[in-house]
Amino acid sequence: QVQLAESGGGLVQPGGSLRLSCVASGSIVSINAMGWYRQAPGKQRELVAQITTSGTTDYADSVKGRFTISRDNAKKTVYLQMNNLKPEDTAVYYCNTDRLRTNSGYYHYNYWGQGTQVTVSS
């Protein structure tokens, strides 16, 4: 069974840092672009950062200069280093891939993890 599992969320004070991880498990042969999204209470889910298989990155304007996305293809893992966190960063953070392929040749599209809570508060 294919799964994206996020970890690393928690409670942090403004100005603090957290590192989120998302590990893909199951009989996965390849993973296309990966990204981090977030959803705050009462708001729509929004893209935070994404990274292609070759390492090209893109960020939401609100996190540029503070967040860094990276991936380890061998470990099927994507990371989100979040620095100088602000209260407005509080949200559930979700890992996503637009496409992955299993060893049976089956493709999964727009695949999501369960999310991890990030709370920035003093």
C-alpha cells in the first residue's frame, strides 16, 4: 500500500524553526514533483513549496527566504525546513506528489499525506 507520511510538526514560538519530513512508502518505483501545502482553519489549502525530480524549486511569496524544500530521491523523502516562523504559518501541512508509479506499473495521481500540525504561538 502506497503511503505518504509526514512528521516533524509541533508547537514552536515565533521566530523558531521546524523541519518537516515526508516519507513515501510502498512499492514505489518513481515519484514525480513533490510539494508541501498547508491549510489554516477556515482557509483554502495553499501551495507552500514544491520541488521537481531534478531539484527545481518554487515557493509561495509568503515563505520565500524563510522556508527551504529539499528531497532525497533514494530515501523517497521530501523535507521542508522552516525558519523564522510566524503565527500566520500556523496550519496543517500536507505532503503531495502529482504522480508516482508503483512496481506493478500503476500510477497514482495527486497523492496526499494525512498532514502534520504546525502551531506558531508564544
